[in-house]
Amino acid sequence: MGSLAERNCKMAVAMEKILAWKIMPRLMMLVMTFMYIRVIEWGMSLDDLTTQQSAMISVVSGAMTGAFAVWLGSEKK
């Protein structure tokens, strides 16, 4: 078994690789995209939209647009 310093070094290298792959931002965008599609499907399945329902769809669409813009901006770096 290695020393504490060796284990910490290995853990730091592993964390650097995980951060380099940008797993969390990509996973978050995947989940947001899935939820956005589900909200649009839900809205399209309703016979008559109320103003509250259409406002919710609008807010989710705006949030998705903003998140996508931020994600694209951070991917350039």
C-alpha cells in the first residue's frame, strides 16, 4: 500500500483528467436538453394552453438558450 502522499498524487491526477474531459458540464447539458424536449412534448400534447403553461414553456426555452450560449462560450477556451 502506498503512502498518503502517493495516493493524494494519484487522486489529483485522476481529478485533473476528469476535469479535462469536462464530464459534468456535458452531462448537465445532456440532462437539460432532455428536459427541454420533454417540456416541448408536454406543451404540444395539451389541447389548449393556458397563459401559465405557455409562460413555463417560454421560460424553459429561454433558460435552455442561455445555458447553451454559456456552454458554447466555455467550450472555446
